[in-house]
Amino acid sequence: MVMNYEIIFFTPIFASLIGFILLRILKKRKRSAKTIYKLINDLEKKYIY
């Protein structure tokens, strides 16, 4: 019974932790894509125009 109680107790904690980590990674990706586009635009303005 102790084993089942541990599985029931810790599974939601691990699932929410993994979900939180995935959301953080996705947010960082979006931010980095925006900064890359901004960097490209700045470089185009500086060297082309």
C-alpha cells in the first residue's frame, strides 16, 4: 500500500513539473526567435541602408 500511495502522491507533482519546464522552454524559444528577427532587421538597416 505504501508503494501505491507514493505513486498516487508523486505522479501529479512530476507531471506538473515537467509541464512547467516544457512551458518555460517554449517561452524561451519564442523570445529568442523574436530577438533573432530583431537582430537581423537591425543588421539590415545598419549595413544595407
